[in-house]
Amino acid sequence: MHYHIMRTSIRNGICLVFALAALSACKKDFLDLEPTELPTADQIKEAGKWNPDVPEGFVNGILSTFFKSMQSTRGNHADFAQKAFDISSDLMSGDMEMSQTNYAWFQSPARLVSYQKDDIMNYSVWRISYRTVALSNSFFQSAGGDETIPSGSVQKQTIFSWGQVKTLRALAYLNLAHFYGGAYSDATKSKLTVPIYKASDDASKPKGLSTLEQVYDQIVKDLTQGIEAMESSGLKRSDKQYVDQTVARGALARAYMDLGNWEEAYNVANKVITEKASIYKLIPASELITNGFNNYKTPEFIWAVDITKDNTGGLASFWGHMDVYTYSYALVGAHKAINQYLAEEIPDTDLRKGWFHTAFGLPVGKFFSAMGNTHGLGYDRTWLSDIVFMRMAEIYLIASEAAARKGDDPTAKTLLLKLLKERTEAAKYSEVETEINGLNHDDLIEKLLYNWRVEMWGEGFSLVVMRRFKNEVKRSPRNSFLQGATIKWDDARLIYEIPQQESTNNQLIK
């Protein structure tokens, strides 16, 4: 049985909630409203009694917090939610470099000053993440709470939606943990990090900080329950724009990797590979340089969003800042490039070398508009290229690394080679296979680090990978900021301070 969601409901579902709840709906966008103006749980619940689209519509409103532009500011063209967070964290790590700086957007993470409590990029992560949490909690209040999975006479769609919202809330807390908590360890797990708000809390009252361990406990609980709820509903998503149990398992594997729980990370990731690898097939070697990462229907993409005229951010978008073929900032000189030293590590046998411009390191072979790449620089003025949040290559890397970390090098090599088979020239694959199979444990870990940095470049993983491998990154001569500096994984500037506005308004935060 499939879970049918209206094709246009990511936008229209937001207005649906307001219309059915008799609020001052669509003349003003739902996510631009302050939390006090959101529909109440009782209004949502009442509307849902006579229109089954209400829960789905509300889920779509929560989902759009991950890609809607200008949620935390007005006029900030670096404000487009998750993909902006991804660019920021990759710039902070140094694996992504700003090789030209004709505009101010994203300069603060590149300069390692975005951690400061009054920085606009810092505030954006906080505001958007807690918007996701607030909307999620409103949904849970209308569905009977967030502690136990709905049961009894509850519609299957509501149970499935409950699991989806659990997943989305966990992803918001995972962002908060990454930016405000830093690396997880026995030494840091008791660090006071961010507040945890649940459905049972009075949203009008502030809360104090929870420890990093408590934040991860909540993330794991949300994802575990989310998976259980979606499985028990017997329903499936109708489109990969929406999260499902596979997305939840991918997010859970991410959390377990942060925690150093290698056994569970491997088990979860391996389950996805075993059950879904034939569905979410890796981009094949023959299409690696022509794919462009611009179509959400790409088979490898597990969770991706169709960008349309209704939801595009235009200039303020991932594509506007990353793609020289899209008319926006990257075209006119605000360049984001691969770290020169990392690029020099890519051998000629690695097809991913073709993702990056030979001289300038721009991702002209990885991220490009299909229209612009065909017709020339800056041709694409529609800003309709799609965005991806999760894909199968990440799952292979998680499973491979987790296997290696728990001492199972043979399995780690087998999994890594499944990825590398589609990232290597066919005539050279036997050489790569021989090399990988001959690696000792330490060299295997180094090879995994290399593959994380190259395969997932530009997708928001560089900072967490840097921390997990305790890596240090040297800024290259073409970086506009901190040239020649070596940034260590535990540099204090890689962890955000709590925003000034929050600490001022919340007296429970010291």
C-alpha cells in the first residue's frame, strides 16, 4: 500500500493547514510566521477529523524547513536551510575553499568566525533547527504526544506521518549537535549543549541546556521510534522527496557514527545496503561526470527534493552558490572550490577527478545545471536544479568505515570496493582492487578518509568526518582566507556559540 501525498503539497499543504484551521492563511507564508502564530495542536487535530490531508500537509510544512530560503533572515542570500548549512560546514573544515570572494555570502564560515554568537550564519542554524522542532512538537501534540507510537483507531496515514516527523525532528537536533556540540567523546558527552524541547513542554517557557549525551539520546530515540512507526503503518512514501524508514535508518547510522557505536552503525547501514542497494543504485561510472547531481530522480538519491517554480530560492540557493552554469553568485566570482592539496591527492584512475576543474578546482563536473551545462556559463536562469540530502554512496562509506573501526577489515574492503568499482576506470579497476585488498588496517582507515572527503565533497560531511578521523586540514594558496594555516579537528572555532539573541531571551542559558 502506498502513502499518497499530493504532488504539489510541499507548498500547498502549508496553506491547507491554515485554511482548514480557519487561520489567516496563505496570504503570508506559514514558515515566515513567528512561533506564536502557528496553528495550535487542537486546531490541527480538529481539522484532521474531517480532512485526512491535514496531517500530510503539516508534515510538508515541517519538511520545507529543510530547503525553504529566507527562513531566518530577510535578504540574506546565504539563508537556504540545510544546503546552506552543508556549504558552511564544508568551508569550515577547509575541504571547500573560497577561491574568489566578490560577495560577502559565506565568508564568515570560510574565515572561521561564524562560530561567534552574533554571526548571522550561526543564528540561521539555531533558528531554522528550532523552527523544525517547534513545528514537529505541534504535530505531536495533535497526534497524542511524542512518547509512544499512535495506536488504536488512529489512521495509518497519521502513524506514518508521526514516524516522518520523528525523523525530521531528529535531523534538526543532529544539526544542532554538530554545530553547537562538536565531537562526541567521553570527555565531551557531559558538555551542556542545546535545549531539548518535547511535545509535552510548555512552548512559552524556556528550557535550560541539555548535555551532548542527552541530545544524542533524543536523536536515537526519535529515529528508532520513527522507523518503528513507519514500518508498523504498512505504508510507503509515494515520492523520494519525503522521508521514510530508509532515510531514518541513514540518519540513525550517521548518529551512531558520531557516537562511535560502530556495531550499530554497521548493522543499520548494512541493512539499508542489503535491502535497498538494488533500488538506490550507485551512479555508474559511465554517468559519473554527466549526472550533474541536478535531478532528484537520480536512482542513487535516497532523499532528494524536486525544486520547482513554487519552491526555488533563485539566487539564494545551493545551485546559485555552487554552480557556474547557474546565473547567480558562483558564476560571477564567489567561487567554491575543492582544497587544492586534496585535489592533488586524486589519482588519474579515480573518475571523480573529473568532478573538479583542473586549474581552479571548481565542481564543474559534479554540480551543474543540465540546462546551463548544455548552453554555457550562466545560461540557467530558472534555478530549478534539484537538491539531494542523502544518497547510497554515504551508506556504503558508513558501513565500510564502521566495519573497519570494529575490526572487520575484509568486510570494510568489500564494501569500499563496491563503491570504487563505479568510481574507477574499468581498465584500472583490477589495480585498485589489488591495492585495497593489500592495505593494512591503518592504511585502510586513511583510504576511507580520502574517499569520504572526495566522494561526499560539497554535501556537508567534511566537518563531521574531520572530527571523527581527528584530521587536520591545511588551507591551500588559492584559498582567500587563512592561506597556509593548518586547522585541527578540535579547533574551538569549529563549534558555534549559542546565539546572542537566544542567550539574551532565555535566562536559563548561562
